[in-house]
Amino acid sequence: MQSNTLAELAQHVGGRIVGNPNTVITGAATLENAHSGQITFLSNKKYIPLVKTTQAAAAIVNQEMESSADLLIAEDPYYAFMQIVVFLYGHRKHEPTGISPQANIAPSAHIGQNCHIHPFATISSDATIGNDCILYPGVFIGPRAKLGNDCILYPNAVVYDECILGNRVILQANATVGEDGFGYATYKGVHHKIPQIGRVILEDDVEIGSGSAIERGTLEDTIIGEGTKIGDTVTIGHGTRIGPHCLLVPQAGIAGSATLGHHCVLGGQVGVIGHIKIGNMVRIGAQAGVIGDVPDGKEIVGSPAIDASKARRSYALIEYLPELRRSIKDIERRLRTMEKSES
């Protein structure tokens, strides 16, 4: 980690300073936990009171406001904070090991330049590894699989046969790409396995979280679009197509042959049934159950998932349902009494 003046950081992110440009920044932290020498940020208005009292040396905000810290004004404080954290700390450094003699590499495999392949990694026949890739111990690359340049595969990540990874793809530990889809034909009570002859294609800059599983297609490829980030323990069913720059939070699950547009966000434990179409820029709240097509730009929550604004009004009534039930029964009783008196 390095130290820089606030002026240097402002120049790095294209922001402006309200306060002392010579303030020295040595680290980064949250509004609540920051102390002298650290920089923090505000991206949610409900935390504005903390900007006033933070012990941070500087705070990144999108407009001038009262604060005990110097201010760095940026259009998008969270993005600016990300840039500064990278600038101060950098990303994880990978030890340059070269190709270990304990790695199991098939003679017909093709290995690019400047790759680092750790002990006990396996690269199968006719597989292709691009330049500057890092494969940690226990990684398995199946026959005829292809990796682009600058890929990082953490321990025990698996890429099945014939799957394709683009450039700068990251597989976290124990992620699996290209396993058989959950496809069976049930005949007379017996489940018969259907060969899964499609592949998985991960486009450039995709990241797959630890323990996640991306199933290969039954007939057509499963495709994860450019820049999409998938969290831990997510399952993507066979033949699913996910557009570019989506975010899937841990424990989400998508059944086979579903289609997602670009820039969709799925909260934790969201479930999506198969063979439906979710449009572009759709936001789905945590634990929602999606059972039908969703048009572009919708925000849905609940199970079954419905429009978020309607859902919030509906859920607000839940705690009052017992009282409403009693009131309705009381009204029904009064109506019966009136009907008897009139007859």
C-alpha cells in the first residue's frame, strides 16, 4: 500500500477538492470505522449524518456538504472509491511460479506465453491455454477446452471438455463450468440420462464465484455474456443465455433455457424457472420466484415475483391481516343480524 495526497487522488479520479489538498491518505475504510489518514465514501443518502461525524481524513461525495473531513467531489463516489482502493492497494498479486513439473499437461495441449501453472493442475488433450494465464493447484481443464488470455483459475476450478472461456475470465475456487445439465427422460418410472452435447461459453471479463456451477447445454450452448459477474454457489441451467454486464448475487438459481437481457441484477436466492425471457435492465429482489416473462426495466420482488411497488404495498398489509379478518367477520355478523331483523 502507498500513501498519496488528496490532490493526487482527486487527479486520479477526475474529482475536485473541498478542503486541504495536501491531506495525506494512507488507507481506506467505511464511514463508521475510518480514522485519521483514511479516505471513505458516501453512496447512500441515509448515511449523510455519518459524513458529518466521520473520523476519516477525507470523504468522497457527489456534492458539497457539512463534514468533519475534507471532501473529494466526484460524480459517482462509489466508482471513485473503487478506483482509489485499486490505486492504493492494487489487486491480488500472483506468485510467478512458471509451469510446475508436477502439473499434468497432455502432450497435445497448447500453452500460451508467460503462463503460471501450479502443481497438480491438469490440462487435458488438445486443450488450449492463452497467454498470461494462472492456474492454481487442482485446476482441471478438459479435452479441447479453450481459455483466452489473462484468465485466473483458483484452486480446484473445473472446465469440462470443449467449453470456451474468453479473455480475463476469473473462476473462483471450486467453480465448475460445463458439467452435465440436469436432463432426464422419465419412462415407466425410470429416469434416463440425456446426453448433454452443448458447451458453455464464457465471454470476456466474466467472473464465476466459488462453488458455482454452469451447466452445459443439452443441444445448444449455455452462454454467459461479456462482463457478467456471478456470485458464490449459483447454478445456471443448461442452455441458459445471460446477457452482458449482469450481476447474479450468491445462491441464485436459473433453470434451463431461460434468457436474460443485459445489465440485469438478481438478488440472493432468486429462483428463475426455465424457458422464460427476462428483459434488459431488470432488477429482481432477494428470494424472488420468477415464473413468467419479465419486460425490460422492471423491478420485481416476492414469490411469485410481482411488480416491486405493488409488492411493497401488499407486504405492508400482512401484519394487519388478523385484524382485517376479525373486522370482516364482525361486519358479516352484523349483516346477518340485519337480514334476520328485516325478514
